[in-house]
Amino acid sequence: MMNEVTQIDKIALAMPEISSWKVGARELVRAFFPNAEIQINKDIIKDILIINISSQSDTLIFSADLLGKNIQKKSYDIKRPIVSKKFKGFFYRFLSGLTKRSLPWGCLTGIKPVKIIQELLDDNGHDWDRAKQSFQTKYCVSKEKTDLAIHIAKVEAPFIDLEAHHKVSVYIGIPICPAKCAYCSFVSTIADKKGKLCADYLDVLLHEIDRFSVLFEKHDLIIDTLYIGGGTPSVLTEDQIQKLLKFLTDKFDLSHLREFTFEAGRPETTTLRKLEILHDYHVNRICLNPQSMNDSTLQAVGRLHSAEDIRRKFSMIKEVGFESVNMDLIVGLNDETPKMFFSSLEQVIALHPENLTVHSLAIKKGSRLREENGCGLHQLYSKQFYDEISKRLANNGYYPYYLYRQKYAQGNGENIGYCLSGKEGVYNILMMAEKQTIIGIGAGATGKIYHSESDRFDKVYTVKDLRTYNQRATEIIDKKLSAYSQSFKAH
Ligand code: SF4
């Protein structure tokens, strides 16, 4: 029965019209059946797996029918109200019984599982053991993932200053790239040969920085970390980078910065002069992203550099004297095999960057990787595969310091940031912890306003399309500033 059920590619859910339950149910069914088409409360076709969910006074009932035959039925005693979290816990147990499988993260489908540890610590008088036990039992999380989440939460804790309400982090977005990577899902615009796009955008950006400097001053805000990300910020010319950093230094008080990151992800955009300028303006963390160290893969996914370019630029970054370098690798890029991934990993470890982030790419059904290997991703990128990554990194002094999950990625579906001792990427931790306001400047730069009184945050979205941003800058910046100033007034 197990194979029969797990191979199902169409699932119909008949359930109460409660939107939070529907969201949770869809996420869990997707986690157990990653390739199945899911329908909720639509016309039921007989030859698919049908899951009925209903609740009667103090009972929650789940039942599954396959080809018109009931294959599983379970009811659970409940106490009302059944919030979404509780509903997911019951539904997870039912699906686990139905498929005879358990998921490493249990019924947690959100992208920030480590944040839940913080909530459990608050609920359990900051007792780590109780928070750990609660995490594992309440959400059915495996022991291994519980240990990982607890480890990361402990690493992150000293970086999160819950009392510093006047501190903010700033993200400046430069969503422009030299060429599009085949796997890219960001809204990033390709730079034109004449450089007009970068020049126009920089003008808008400087104007926005100027406007925000007034807000910072008015509310006595202290900038804790600064992150210039993309796209590929190093696509700007040397003069443009110099102009941006000089303007930032003139307008913002950067004397309290704990960390200043600049993404120079694509090595072909980085020059010695650009690095020297960044260093002169006290950037202390650089991102240089190989993604893979296999030239054939790099070529296939539209990266314009080789593994050798990465090695050369890494040495240049170190010669200029930056404190910290982050390097990203992606599992499953261009259908790479585990052996190819480990070759990249070993080459990057040999460079000894302070931060190394391992991303999981969502690999679609019918991809070459699946076709050629004739098996599911969970067999190729198995638990053993991910264990081996952690083991090799640990053997070289790296430990995990931040983690987020990708909603629709297959395999492990996690992105984990590893670091050498004492070299945690502070901005990444703050982004995940959501206990500090993040100001987003530029196109597509989503901000987060943290409300300490209620321990919640609001997101501040902005226009992603660069040309629209450039054309309607004043109106867009006005709107954004108004959202932030409202929140600071309220504090
Ligand atoms: S460098 Fe990043 S943002 Fe730019 S195209 Fe590649 S994946 Fe997309």
C-alpha cells in the first residue's frame, strides 16, 4: 500500500472552508507528496486519492479513499478552538500513518523553523531543555533537526539584542546583473552595454538614501548592520561604487556598524580597484558566489566565470584584507550528481572562506537528474548526502549558524549558512530572527518593521521592476518612507 499511495499524482481534499486550515493542509500534502497536483474542495474525480476532513463537536476526523475504497480513517479528540498549528499537528499524524513516513521537520512547513525555538523559549521560561522537548513533540520534528535548530538558536542568541529598539539594519538592493543565470527566480534586470540603467538607478538610489537619512536623524536610529545586495552590486563601475559609498558615509552615521556586507557574487564583475574602494569604506564582509566549481555546470547555467576565476578573485579579496568572505554553493544545479557537488565543496573548503552557505535547488519532475538516475531526489540527495556535507564542513571547523527552508524545494529543501568560529554573518541572523527593524532601500528591497511591544513585524514591500522604480521614484519612495515613519512615530 505504501508505494501505491506515495506514487499518487493527484489528490483531492474535501474539508471545511477555513482558510488557515486550507493553507496548512495544502502545505502538508505538498510536503508528503511533492509531485502531486492538489485540489481543495473542487469536483472530486473518483480515480484519485481523496482525503476527507471534517470536525464534529469534540472530534476531528480524517479519512482517505483510493479508487473508491477507504484505506485509512482516524479521529482525534479535540479541544476547541483548533488553531491552524494544532490542526496541522493532527493532519500530520494522519498523513504520516497513511504514507508510513515521517518528515524530518514534522508538521513545520514554514521557512524559519529556528524562530519557533525562540517562541518556545519565551513560553518555557527560557529553559532550553523544555523548549527542545516541546519543539520535538509538539511539531513531530526529528531528533536530528531538533538538535540542529537548537544548536543554531544557541549560536544566534547572543547576536539578538532584544532591548535595542532604536537599532535598525539597512538593506540596499541593486537588482541588476551582468547576465541571467538559468536557475534565477529573482526579479533582476540585465545591465545594458552603455550602462544607462545602472547610472539612472544609482541616481534614484542616492536620492532615496538622502530621504532616509532625514528619517534616521529624526528618530535617532542607530544603524547596526548594512547589507548591499542584489542582483550583483559589483556590476556598478568603480566610480559608481565610490560615489555610492561616499554618499552613504556622508549621509548615514556608520560608526556603530557591527557588519557591512557587499555582494560581489559574480567574479567577472569584480576588479582590484573595486575591492580597494570597498575596503577603504570599511566594508568587512564580501560575498563571492561560485555556486559550483564545475566549469561545465557554470557554463550550462549561464554563469560567465570559471572555477579558476573564483580562486583568483578569492585571493584578491584576501590580499585587499577583508575580514570575512561568504561563498554560496547550490545542491542540484544543472542536475549535478552528489559526487560533483562534493568536488565543489572540497574546492571551496580548500579556500577556507569564513562563511559557506549551502543552498538546495528545487529540481523539477522530468529533469535530467531524475531521468538518468531513475530514482527520486530523496535517494540521490539523501539524508546521508546532507550528513556528509555537515561532516566534511565540521571536520574543517565550520558549524551551522543560520538556516531557512525553501517552500517548494525538493530533497532537503534547506539553505544552511556555515561559519568558522566567531565569524557568523550578523545580518543573516537578524533577518531570520525578526527582532529588529530592517529598512529596505531600492527596488525590490523588502523591509520589516519590528513592533517590540507586540513582538510582531510588518513587511514593507516595494516595486520590483527597475524601470518602473526609476520612472516613479518619488511616488514610490514617499510611500515607503511613510510606512516606516508611521511605525517610528508609534514607538
Ligand atoms: S546573480 Fe543572482 S540575481 Fe543575478 S541572475 Fe544570477 S541568480 Fe539571479
